[in-house]
Amino acid sequence: MASRNRIVEYDVMMGILSASILCVVEALTYILLPREATSFHEVYLLFSLLMAVQFVGFALIYNHGYVVNNWVLKLVLHIHPFLIVFAGLVVTALKPDITNNTDSFLIALFTVILVQIYPLPKRIALLLFAFLGFNAMMFGIEGASISAYESFRSSLLLCIVGFIYASMHFQAQQNRMEIIGQLETENKTKTATNLLLVKMNEDVESSHRVTDAMLRITTEILSSDRLDDTLQLLLDEAIRLIPAAQAGSILTLSEDRMHYRAARGFDLDKLKTITLGMEDLFQADQKDIFEPIIIRNLESFNSAHLDPATFDKFKSSDALIAKSTLSCSFKSDNRFFGLINLDNFGSEEAFDDDDINLVRHLTKELEITIGIHKLYEKAVRPTKYDELTGACTRKYHRELLEKAIETARKTGTKVAVGTLDINHFKEINDRYGHEVGDDCLAFFAASIRASISADTVFSRIGGDEFALVCPGLGHQEAKAQTEIVRQYFANHPFVFKGGQEHVSFACGIAVYPDDGLEFDVLFKVSDTRMYENKKLMKMESDKK
């Protein structure tokens, strides 16, 4: 029933819009078009009056809360698209210079498809009426001519395409209603669970913790270790679920500035160069910053709210081309944490109340997921990532390399394994102290990450020894990769309070399946070659 009401709302609003536009257009045509341009000039006035009657009918339905409670209003609602088709056919037939009106038929057909959401019987009736009426007009005026037969063929094809398009339009609306219903049911279940737990627990604070735990349990396990990856997955899901959303972004708060963490349809690297203050946000002037908001004409809004430098950055990143943006904030630990923006490039009216409800539900799910991710980081991240350098731990390195070997075995590709050891690290540590030594390790790790590709795994094996896993690379490609890293260190010395040092490293490379088929063999080969490289580098240094 709710789905039906939303379809009626759409039909009525589109009816008001189309009837008012056609009424004005036909009236202006009657006034401005020379009388000799058509054989019955008053037809424009008649159709203008007819559209005015339709407008009144739709306005009455709107005024009654979209309730169609008598046969006159039902007639207004149902015959509106047929009247538009009929008007177009009559006006076209009365033109003295009629030749080929397939283009006009195409425009009229797809315009009338958008005016309402049609169930199957009405869809068939409308397109059949348009097809028969158009061809009756063409054959009646031109007879059995080649032009008439060509119009017949073209109009048949257009009606078939129009039927498919109208069917997709109808199904999209049905799918949206189904999703909203599922989300509403899910939220009701969670609310009921929360209330039950509160009643069962005498301590309010304890009941909140239990409720929070229940919500986390009901959420899917995170598929990624990185929050940015999780946010990107959530953004992609939001764009998929909301039909009008063509692109989007997610920003989070850090040190009183908003930073871009995920994007689709925009260059994320460019957006990451832009930060925003709280006063720059769409929600800055709202009483409730967590209430969804629709911004129309993004460029005009930002030009009025952003400083010129930030505005120019957005413009150069092609991030101001959206006609309409649906934005909603979300929390973490009961405090503002970020917002999600969904963009449409085609229309300022792209988003409606259904989309607002849907994004409101989605942000609730996003809040739960972020809460789970924070717990996950506290519990699991230390076992996978080294705290000082951010590199993978030795255990996690083995797990990832074994997965890479298994993938390479299935796909028939190679995997390069590199073992790296910092030269003269002990001397730096002894000379400047452990704090500088730790800074050197962190600098080394950050420099490696700045030099390698995104799919390369970087790990800390222990002390000043690190490792790389490079899927798809052979000996020569892996060697070229390490030379890029060496060049980076040559151009970027380690600078610290009290001095600077040029950091270098020894490296050994082993390749699956050339040097071995198992983790232990590949690691041993790369480690041996690393020490051989270290000896060679020492000999060359001693010669100097």
C-alpha cells in the first residue's frame, strides 16, 4: 500500500509539472504562432485549456493528500499521458509541411514515459495507443508511401525500446520501496532489542554497553583491515542502493578539520589535498547537524560558503559539477565524526523524501560499522601491524605471502620476495640513541611505502630487517623496483634533530616459482642473497 501511495505521489507531482508546462506552451503557441502555420489554429487554445483542466484535477488530488476518492479525479490521473500523446498527434497532423516526424515521436514518447510510473497493463495500453495513433496519422496523410512505411518501422522500434525503459523505471521504484521496507524492519528489530535489554538491566550504563555489543554482533564482519577501505565499501553500497546517486564521498573529522577518506566519481587523490573546517560544511547552519540535507547547484552553494582558495581547489578537481547533493552526518562514540555526500549530475530535483529516509538508515549502519572497526583495530591490528613502522608483522607477512603464492599457483603468475636490511643501523642507534634509531626505522618504513606500488606487501621481519612481497613480478621487475627505492633514499636523507644521515639497504630477491615453491624456501633464498648483497656493498665501501 505504501508503495502504491508513493507511485501516486510521483504521478501527481509529474502531472502537475507536465500539465502546467504544456498549458503555458500551448497558450504561447496560440498567441505567437502565425495562423497560416496550421490548418486549425484554435487547436492550441483548446489543448491549453484541456491541460489547465488537468492541472486543476492534479492540484485537487494533491490538496486531498494524494487520495483519489472519486471517478473524475481517477479519470484525470489515468488519461493524462494519453491526452499528451493525443495532443501531440493532432498538432502534428495539422501542420501543412508534415514529412517525417519520427524525431518528434521519440521526444514525445520518452517524455510521456517519465510522466508516470506505469504498471504493465497501462504500459501496454499507452504504447499501443501511441504507436497506432502515430501510424494512423502518417498513413492517413501520406498514404502507403515509403516515408510512411519507414515511420512505421522506426515507431515500432521506438515503442519496444520505450516499453523496456518504462519497465525498468517501474521496477526501480519497486526495488527502492522494497529496500526502504527492509531497512525499516531491521531498525525496528534493533530498537526492540535495545529496549528489551534496557528493561532487563538495572544499570543504565551497563545496558547501553550490552545493546552496543548486540548491534556489533548483528553486523557483518569487516572485510578489510583499513578504515578507508571499509568506508569506500559503504560509500559504494550507498551509491548502489540510492538510484539517483551517481557519485559520492565520505569525510571524517581529524584535528578540527574534515578530510576526504573515500570517493567514487571523483579523483580521491586530488580531494585529499583539500581540508574543510566545520563552518564550511553543508550542515553548518542546521539546528540538527545529523538531519539529512539536499543541496541544489553545488557550485553556487560552495562559492557562497567557501574561501576562494578552497573553492578554486574544488573547481580544479571537477568536484563542483553536481546539480544536487544529498548529505548526512554520522557519529562515533556519540560525537560528530564525519559525513557522507551523494551526488547527482543531471537534476537539482534528483533526490526525494525516499532517498532522505534511505540515507538516514544507511548512516545508522555506517555508525555501527565504524564502532566495530575501532574495536577490531584495538583487538586485532597489533597482531598484524608493527606499531612503530606500520608494516606487517612477521606472522602476518607469512600469511600474506602464502596467499600470494597460492594465487600465483592458480593463475600461473610469479611472485617476487625481497628481504631488506638497513645498512649501518647499529652505528646510528649507538651514536644518536634509541629514540633517533626508532625515528630512523619509521623514516625507512615511510620511505619504502612512498616508493612501492599499492599491491606490494611491506613487512617488518625483526629489528632493522624488512621484507617485500611483489605479486606478478619476476627478477628483473623486482630488481627495478628496488632500484627505484634506492634512488628515493639517495634523494631523501634521514633528517633528525642534531643532524642527518643517508640511509641505504641491502636487498636479496627470490621469485616463485623460479627459486622455490614454498614460503620457507623463498624466504631462505632471499635472505641469503640479501647477506651476499650486504657483503658486496661493504667491499665496495671499503675500496672507497
